[in-house]
Amino acid sequence: VIIFSFGFQKPASLVLSPTMGSFFSFPNPVNEKAGRISAAFTVAEGAVFLATEKTWVLGIMTYGLLSRVLAGRRLSPMANLIAKVIAPMFGKPKWIAGPPKRFARGFDGAFCLAALILAWKGKLQEAKVVTAWVMAVSSMEALLGFCVGSNVYALGVKAGIFPPVKCGEPPKP
């Protein structure tokens, strides 16, 4: 049985078996600073695609976002670099609830996947428009700390689609 949950009171997870449940999970809480840096990397990747029109750049961008939805940073070398090396350079972490950020990564990942499919089908201009949208929302998070996906998640909580989420305990040093 596959259960895909975007975050309720427990950390959200894709449970394939009892032994794999912890691998396919997303942290709660997450470091907001790492999330903002990750958003800046997404903007940079999008800019590289717009400049080069290389579809494989969209593939890397899509993989990075969707792999984090599935397993946090476990499958993403970029996310590990950000969390372990770059984010600590900006001081102490600012812990926030993980499930809205997982939803946001899925939100961005779905748009990147759409752009990738459009590019594969030869609709490069349409792929560029979708990529520009991902870059715009990622820029808002990176520069302003405003996460569109997390705010959509909050609207889902108000509408009763998602239950309220509490921030988990920060990891022990």
C-alpha cells in the first residue's frame, strides 16, 4: 500500500514498507535559511535553462525538487550541499514546519515537470514561460521569504483540505 501524505501532525512520508518508511520521509522542522538558499539555486538553474535552452537542465531542476518531496535531502546532492555547507554560513538555523515546505517543493516540482514535458515535446517557448513562473515564485522565497507554495498550503488548511501542522522538534546537534 502506498500512502502519500503532504504532512499532518507526523512527518509526511511515502510508506512502501516498514523498513523504507523512514527513508521516504520529509523532515519536520526544516531550516528556513536552507529553503531560501535552495530557492535561489532553483532560480539559478532556471536562468541557465532560459539562457541555454538545454532540456537536461530542466531535468536536473525537476529531479532536485521531486527528489526532495520524496525523501527530503537524502537523494539530492544540491540539498545536502546547501544544508550542510552553505546554510550554516548564514548563522543559526531558523526552524519552521516541514510539511508546508514539502508541499511547496511538490508545487514547484510539478511546474518543472510540466516545463520538462513541454520542452521534450518541442514546445520550448511554453517551457520557458513555465520555467519563468517557477523562477518568479522561487525568487519571492529566496529574496523576500515569501513562499507561494506554503501559502497555498495554508489556504488548504483554512479550507479544511489539510489539517493544521505544528513545527516539529529541531534536530539535536
